[in-house]
Amino acid sequence: MSGPHILVVCTANICRSPVAEALLREQLQRAGLVDWTISSAGTWAAGGHPASQFSVMLLEERGLDIQGHRSQPVTGLLLAQCDLVLCMETAHQQELQEAFPAHRDKIYTLRQIVDERGSVPDPYGGSRRQYERMVTELDQLIEAGFSRIQKLAWENYQKRGGDGSS
């Protein structure tokens, strides 16, 4: 059986969330948590779109491949399968908590995880430099919040009936 499932959410699921998904997966693999599932989705995503070119390029330079990423919308079924939801913006968090009140307690912003307020700026349509800043910011937030991300996901996984063997 697989371990906890973490969902990363942005608007269109083509810039920030695919990057955060890949960075978080890499961090979990380094920690030996290979049975955890990481996915991403967007509050306004149309299904099937690839990640933005700068997101693909910048992660490629770090040895991470998101060429196969395809966008998907957030759904109630997807939220039900997740143990932790990490949003890029406070608006995403509020929107999901209102639309899916049964899941509100497992929906956070990535900044909240590190006891900060605010959002991770969307670089969509911006310069390579704006994308570089986004990648750096996500990397720092994931690194700083990694132990809390693990703890929250694991606790919710157990509440959901996880097998306890990870």
C-alpha cells in the first residue's frame, strides 16, 4: 500500500504547482519516503496542458523532468484521496475550503506551513528571472517546511486509515 498523498495547488497547474510537485517529490525521495504520492492540480485548470516552458527548463537544469506533466483541475474526488493540500495562494485555499468544506482542515498555503502569510507570486507570462525567483522561493519554502509537511500529511493519512507501515 502506498503512503500519504500530498496535492499541490495553483491556478492553472502549469507554472508553480508542477514545480513544487517535482521539488517536493525529490525531497521526499531523499528522505527515503518513496511510497508517498505527490500530485498537482489547479483551481482554474483545464485538463491536459503541459507545464510552462520556463518551469520545464529551470527544473531540467536541476536534473528534474516535468516534460510529461499535464494539468488537471481540483475535484472533490482528488481532495478525498489526499492527506495534505498545499496551495500557492490564500485565494486558492479559501476557494477550496468553501467549495469542499469536508476537506478544509487539510488545506494550507505553502507559506502557512512555515508560519508566514501571503502567496507565492505567479510568474505566468513573465520573464525567466520571474520564474527563477518562483523556483527559488518554492525550494526554500519546501525545505523550511519539510518536517511540518511530513508530519501533517502523515497524521492525516493515519486518520484516513493509512496502513501505518511507512
